[in-house]
Amino acid sequence: MISSSIIIAVIDTNASLASLIFDELTPLLSSAKAAWAARCQERGLSITHFQVLTHLDRSGPVPMGALADALGVSLSNATGIVSRMEERGVVEREHDDDDRRRVIVRLTEAGREITHELGDLRRAHVTALIEAMPVESQRNLLRAIQDVRAAIGRVAEERTPA
């Protein structure tokens, strides 16, 4: 943890507080991502597969094109991802009754179970970390996260053309 005297000294040398925060967060996020990837890998999934599962769990069945858009990948990449997931039995594809060219992707029951299992593991892990902090730090963290969410909204509004 950075002491307030270090923060003040660094700010006094014209370093940005935002840069300090970024420098503190980056290794934490990298470590968390690696640990999460290992948990997914234990179940035969990649992080991208988990993103697909959680997207389908939240939104229900979606057309392949919409899934590709949600993942930020090409349709051919999404098709490959879904094919591998279908082989593992966590998703299934079907053709739309109204337009046979349109492919719909949905969770299987096995996919739903693993999504909830991994989600519960992640929630328990993060909850344990937060509960290990002093209550005042938990309150400060909550306020900071709320502030970050508000800032995300403001920045998005500024980038949206009128």
C-alpha cells in the first residue's frame, strides 16, 4: 500500500496521481487475469470462452453476428470459438426458423452450470479479498468504484458525437 507521504512526495515532483494508481493496478489486474485464466483452463475453457458463456447467460440465445460484435471479433473468429465450445458441450447452435442463414447460439445446461460455478468462485474470491480489508477501506473502495463508474459515463458522453 502506498503511504500518503509517498503520494504527496510524488505529486510534488509533478507525477500524476492517476499514473500512480495505474502503476498500482496494472500488476494486480495482470495477476488476477492469470489466476482467472488458470481457473477457466482447469475446466477446459479460455477466458474468451467464459466471456461467451457469461454473455449468453445474461442475454439469452443470440445470433452469431451479434455474438461476434459483443466479443469484438470477426464472424469467422466467433464461429471458430463457438465450434470449440460446442465440442465441449457448453453451447449449441441452431438455424433460425425464419431465416435459415442466421445461426443462433445458446447455452446448454452444462454451459449454464459451469458459468454459475465459475461466477460463484469469482464472487467468493473477490468477496474474501474485500472482507480482509478494514471496514473503512471497504467504504473508501466502494466510493472510489462508484466514482470510477460515474467517470466512465462522463467520458463516454464526451466521446459521443452530438
